[in-house]
Amino acid sequence: MFDSLSNRLSGVFDRLRRRGALSEADVEAALREIRVALLEADVALPVVKSFVDGVKAKAVGQEVIRSVTPAQMVVKIVHDHLVATLAGDDPAAGGEAGVNLNAPAPVVVMMVGLQGSGKTTTTAKLARHLKERQRKKVMMASLDVQRPAAQEQLAVLGRQVSVDTLPFIAGERPVAIAKRAEETARRGGYDVLLLDTAGRLHIDEALMAEAAAVRDATHPTETLLVADALTGQDAVNVAKSFSERVGITGIVLTRVDGDARGGAALSMRAITGRPIKFVGVGEKLDALEPFQPDRVAGRILGMGDIVGLVEKAAETVEQEEAEKLALKFQKGSFDLDDLASQLKQLRKMGGMSSLVGMLPGIGKIKKQIDEAKLDESLLKRQEAIISSMTRRERKNPKVLNASRRRRIAAGSGTTVPEVNRLLKQYQDMSDMMRKAQKLGKKGLMRHGLPGLMPGGGGQRPFGR
């Protein structure tokens, strides 16, 4: 998400950084390019105008022109305005909005949106999030009597995420289902009740009337609009209609992993005045992330999201395993079993493609990464290679002669050059660990990361 906008803005700021001092003309030219970049990213025109005017008011002035690092000051101003646009006037602007659970149990959360936006799947994802992240007892109920098997679909998803769903009764109408769900949730001691309402292929009077009737019957604490990011400005129009007719409290954007522009996210928050609370980043039921404006702004501007990377690691890394590995690093006793463990961990975190966007400065080499076409199946193949080795070979790779390498390649369904590349990668990692051990903490402070690289100066790319 935001790839095209990020690439364009990176180019603008790179040109600014090449200038020692900035004139007002330089800033004006940069703002014109920012305006075009936002429009190309499918951001609504009123939002673009407001954004550029806000940046201009601060960027064209003596504060920037006389700054020691004027280009950095402009980046900071743009960053702050991106956060303000994405976060709005929330008291926790720049932070995570989340679901408001500050109400008597069961807290009713109504999910609304058009058919095909991913509403039912998002309901199950949100249920899983509330159950696992916030330790809430959750129940789901499908109010969709229009779409064949919609209620059964939610029941199946409920079983997959281990969340209870309301048993359905044939012929029951949406408002009656909602009231029965609320009573069942109250009696069952549930903390949260998620109501998955019906959608339509387009906005019509029947859809709005039904959503309003359910709202009036259950008085939900949250009414979340589920919108498909890939529909661009149409998603903004849908959000505006639901906001005016039903009254939404927040937005969940789906399929953001397939949307390189991101204009819908920037526009929806500004036009509806409602926060984007979550984003769907994949098809799996754990692929739902809280929307955090400050981190998103950082990723748009190529600053990365190190906090997000650490959190992702914390969710998947087993503490005991990590401590054992850290001890091995210190002793320099890293073997191929440890490398296999690291490859498995990397796959758990979503593979390289999901992590590169979180690294600072990645925008500058994004094109090369895209051209390299990171093959996620490579991690599985490398694991297969290690699995095809004997215990002795994994503990002592020095015994791997040519015939053993041919046997391993045949056993893992790979080639000898692939086995050789993996062993070279392992050797480079081992060399770095030995150097780190030899340098110690003081040496690392003095020499930094280049002191660990092959040749001592980082002249040779890692793994080659």
C-alpha cells in the first residue's frame, strides 16, 4: 500500500536534499510535485488542496529556509501533515484507534458495507483479534438473509477462529436476529457481540433502511464500515453515504496489500471525519492490523516502521528459543539447525516481502528489490536442504564434501548450486559472529557494522 506515493515523494525529497540551502522557489516546486503525487495516488481533490495548503503555510517561511537541514525540515512538516490527515482530531492522534469497548457488556459492534468488500471475513478477523489480543469473549451473528449461505459462511469462519456464532433460524428477519443475538450474548456472559449485516452490490434505499433498523434496535457502541481499498474513490463515496445515512464510528479497509496507491485511506479519514481503525493485509484470518497513522506516515516517507517490525517479531518469536540463539551467537557456536530455526521464524513473520517495507530507507532500493523478485519459496527450499542433512552434517558442515552435497540436493529436490549458496550464506553468518565475539562490545562501538562485514569494510555484498 502507498508504494506509488512513497516512490514519488522519495524522489522529491532526494532532490531537495541535494541542495545545501532552499529557496522559496525550491519549496514551491517540491509542493507542486507533492500535489501531483497525491492526485496520482487517487487522493480526493479537496483533500489534496487542504494538505498542500497546510504544508505550504509552514514550509514556505524563514524557519525552513534558514534551517541547518532545510530538506529534513520539509520532510518533517510533510510527515506531521500526513499524520494529521490520517489521524484527524483524535485525542490519540498518531496512535492506534482500536475498537471502543468502554460500554456495558456485551459491547455491540455492527459491521456494515457493500457486498464483496470482505465484510464477513473481516468480522471473523476482528473476532480473532479481540479474542487473542485483548482476551475478550466474543460472539458473532450473521444478519445477512439475502446472500445464500452467508450465515453458514460465518459459522465456518467462527469454527476456524474458535469463536462462537449465533445459531440461525430459517425465516428470521435481521432485526429479530440482532435482538436474539444481543439477548444470547448477555445471558452467555460475552464481552463483545459482532453483528455481520447484509450488503448489496450498490448503495440502495433497502440497504440503508435495514442497517438503520438494526442500529436503532441494538444501539451499537461501534458501527464499522468495511470498504475495499482497491475501489479507490468509489470506496470514499461509499464511506460518505454510510456516514451520512447510518452513522459510522470507524472504517476497516480491506485488500490494502493489493493497493499500491493508498488514496482511499488518505481521503476517507478527511472526508468522513471517522478514523480508519483496522486494515486487512491478506486473506488469512490473522491478516488484520490496527491502523496507526504515525507508522503509516513513516512508511510512506521511507522512514520504515521499526516498531511494527519489532511487534511482529514479538508475536511470532518464542522467547525461550530466542534466548538460546542469542547465547549461541555470543559463543560463536551457530550451526545449521540454528539457521533452519531462523528460516522458519522468517516464514512465520510473513517472509521477506512483508518485512522489507518496514525497514527505514527501503524506498531508495525498492525498485531493485522488486526487480529481484524475492522468491518466498526460497525459504522453504533452504529448509528442505537442511532437513536432508544428517545430524552430524548439520552440526559440522565442514564434512560436506561434493558427494554429500549431491545427495542432499537430490534428497531435497534442489540443485547442488543451491546447496552451495546456502552453505556460503551460513559461512558468512558464522564469520560475522566470530568477528563480533572477537571485537566485543567496545570493538563494535568503535568499528560499527562495517567491521563485521567480509573484508572488514563492507566492500562485498552479504552472501555473495
